[in-house]
Amino acid sequence: MNLRGATAVVTGGASGLGKATARALTQEGVKVAIFDLDSERGEAVARELGGVFCKVNVTSQDEVVAGFARSRAALGQERILINCAGTGNAFRTVSRSKTNGEIRQFPIEQFSGLIQINLVGTFRCITQSAAGMLTLEPQADGERGVIINTASVAAEDGQIGQAAYSASKGAVAAMTLPIARDLMDEGIRVNAILPGIFDTPLMQAVTPQTRAALAAAVPFPKRLGNPDEYASLAMEMCRNSYFNGENVRLDGAIRIPPR
């Protein structure tokens, strides 16, 4: 895909993986719209990159529709969608209190809420963006657009307490190929990145000792992933028109035993 002059929407673009990707896109001459819940950070990133910020909760159909309308009015119809918006939680399916033996169940509202953000929110943005991409004239190779979703190594290697997170990210990975096939006749490609343990704002609550242990678990290099490394892979997926229907792990070869 020829990137220069194109427009991109990056969900979750105010921080972490999304922010790094938005910056990388801008450096290639792409106009970028930031979708995020954090207005302060989102506005700051948009100002830095010369883009536009849209406050969007991906679980709201109305907010997603309004976000795409605002982005397109300011920057034009996007050819690129990068879905980085998402979150996590940790509850065992059932557990027993070590103090009083009380049996606890995974809060079903927490399970459902995570699915709504990570899976349904991603698909909601895909449908809105792809519908808009169909209005674009194809580039010389017949390509109209590219969509990149963020799954996780937890899609294949979920840990204790990650039933909801693994289910949501596993579904994101599972829908890559069928969506790519749905959109193939319209010249729209779909891929997903499965990051390992990355140094993002979600890791800020983790103790230094835990961070060190997580880094030591990575075969090579023995460190947390850098958001710029995610952005680098996302950029290659945008540029390389033969990259389609793929789920690609980006994890330093980590395979984590249950703990």
C-alpha cells in the first residue's frame, strides 16, 4: 500500500501500542485520527502528530459512528484502521478463599464487559471502517484498505485468571481469516498482531520485582517488548500488500508455564 497522504484511525491511540503506531504512521506521511477514552492524553497526542482526537468508547455504537464521522470530516476517509483499544482483568473461574474457605466465582459482568471491549468493540470498529473503505477508489494494485487488530499471545497461551482475556483475544485472532475472506473482493486486507509482554501503561501497576521476573521469562531478548516494535510490525503489515489473513506473534519466543 502507498501510505503517504492516506488517513488512518488508531483506536486506543492515546498511549502504549496505539500511540507508538500513530507516531510511526505520521512519520510516513499518514494523517492520523486518535480514538480513545482519555481526552487529555488523546488531545495531546493529536496535537503532537497534527492529527485529530475523537473521544470514543468502542462499546458504544453511537460513539463509534460519531468518531468515524468526525475523523472523516477532518482528515478524509481512512484507508488504514489499527485496533489497539482494549483492556484486561484477572479472576479464576472459581476459587477458594485461603482465609475462610469461601468459594468465589468469576464475576460474570466482568467476563461479559471484557468481551464487549476487546472483541465486540474491535469488530464494531472494523465494520464501520470497512464500510467506509468501500467508497474509496482502489490504488494501483486494487487495494482499498488495511485493517490490523491486536490480539495477544494469551489467545494461544492463556494464564491462570485469564479466561475472559484469552477468550476475547482468541476470538480476535480467530476472526482474522474469515474477515479477510469477507473483504477480499473489495481489496481490503485484515491481519492481527499477537503481542507478548510489552512495556505499556498497563504494566505501570506491576512491581519492579514482577517486571524483572516477566522479562527474565522471555527467551530472547530478555526484556519487555517496546511499543515501537509493535508499531514497526504494524507498519510492515500496512506497506506489504501480500500480508493478508495472518496472525503474527510478537513475543520474543515466550511460552509461559501456568503459575
